[in-house]
Amino acid sequence: MNFEIDPKLFETLPNLKLGINYYTKIIVSESPQMLKGRLQLFQEQLFFELEDKPLTEFPGIQEWRSVWKSFGADPNRYRHSTEALMRRIKKQNYLSPFHSAVDLNNFFSLQHVIPAGIYDADKIIGDVHITVGGEEDGYEGLNGRFNSLHNILLLKDDYSPFGSPFVDSIRTAVTEETTEALHVFFLRPSMETEDALEMTTATGKMFTSISGGDVQSFVLHEGQTSIKTK
């Protein structure tokens, strides 16, 4: 499978970076108690932190709101996924455990304060392209409604868009039947490329320590706009 980021995106945001983990031979199941406990504890800690610290003071929230504006979207109308999660936590509307893949994705997103998405690779048709959505782009999302992706970064395959830092599609959702998955981290642009790869690799190791299988880790950036999995 090939992954390619539209070079034109760097004209607007030269430091744009995406971390990619490609998992094979994984087992998705109910999360172990250790992960459930860490996710719950982390949310409780964030709740207390959010009582004294505005959301916009978190660097990851700030940077992704700026990314939204850079590409022409309104961050107050279409909040990126991490900001939406943290707003839930601020109201003590904590995330309930779902399964190991989703729980790890949410944990990483909150831990690093960046949007992240995980997708069933067997449901992806052809290659993956990262670009900005046009007026016609959108899909039925995991939030239960149709979502427009106009002026929002998106992932698309040879069939249609399937993911974004806003909300992901139903079509490529990971289930307990998933054995191969694509994990995408919408990294903070200010991160150095070396640090970005280190973080992406570390998340991949933690993921496979719980779900088994193998992982290939990459970072797409201006100096490497495409990669191919083995």
C-alpha cells in the first residue's frame, strides 16, 4: 500500500507532518484492565488540569486550531477530534472503554494532544492520499451523521475519503475482526522530524505490546511525501 501526501499542502503549511503506523497480524479485543485503568486515570487527571487551564493553552490544541485556519476551515464550527475529546472530559463526560484499538487511539490522542485515527486496512481500497477536502467531500461518520470535509485535511483511497483529524468514517472503522490496521497521527507541525518518528515508533510498540502483531512506522513530511509499506 502506498501513502502519499499532496505536495501542495506544504505551500500552505511547510512543517506539516503525519505519523503512520501500519499494523499486521494484530488481535483487536476487549482492552486489558491495565489500559482501561490508565485511560480512566488519565481522563481524571485531565479533568482537574482543565479546571485551572483553558483548552487553548494546550500547545496541541493551539497548533491544530491554527492548522484549521491555515486551510480555510473554522475551528469553532468544526473542532478537531482531540479538542472535542477534551471538551467532553472538561464536562466529566468520560470515554467508556470500547476495544483495544479504539482505546489505545484515544489514549495516544489525549496523551500527545493531537488528533489520531485508526482504520481497518482491509477496508481501504487502493492507495492512501492525504489532501484537503473540496466542497463535495464528506462521509457518514462515527458520530452518526454526514460530515462535510470542505477545507479540512483528509485521508482518501481510490474509492472515497475515509478519515480526517475531524471525525472518521464508518466505512473503515476498526472492529474485533480487524487484523491489519492503519494508524495515523496528525502531528504538531512544530515537532522536529526526528522527535516525530520517535513518538510514532513508541506508540506502535505500545500498540503491538497489547494487540500483538508487527508494525512499520513512518513520518510523512516535506522531505518525504510518500512511503510504501512492505
